[in-house]
Amino acid sequence: MAKKPLKVPAEKYQNLSGKSTVVSYKIVKDSVTIVFASHEKYIYSNQSAGRLNVKQMKDLALAGKGLGTFIDTNLKESFARKIR
């Protein structure tokens, strides 16, 4: 019997600035999935955005501040996939 893949729940973004467009995120080994206030969901992978950028996104997500600005400034179109 095949094992079902483990689903990692999304974490609510702390939004310490109170102005973020990011609502939640999910961190996995090689990517981060971001859900925006517009209900759009994007996957940013090491391959699409670069390993260092994904690491920075993970750090900002955990810190709860600066993630939306970082994406908007540096990675707006560098997502691997948009999820409907």
C-alpha cells in the first residue's frame, strides 16, 4: 500500500508591520508557498527564485515582517507556479 504524502499546513503570517499583503506561508525543503490577501497563492522554488532568495523568504516568513516587500521588490515574477 502506497503512503500518502505528508501535508504540511500553512502558517499564518505574523504581519508585525500590520501592512503586509501576505496572509500565510508554507515552508518545505526547496520552496515556500505564499498566500496573499488577494487569495492568490504562489510557489517560489529554489529553481525559479534562487536558493538564496528562497532562504531569505523563509527567514522573513518566520520573522513575521518584510516578506511582502521583499517579494514585491525582488521576486514579483520569479514564482515557479501560481495555484488557483
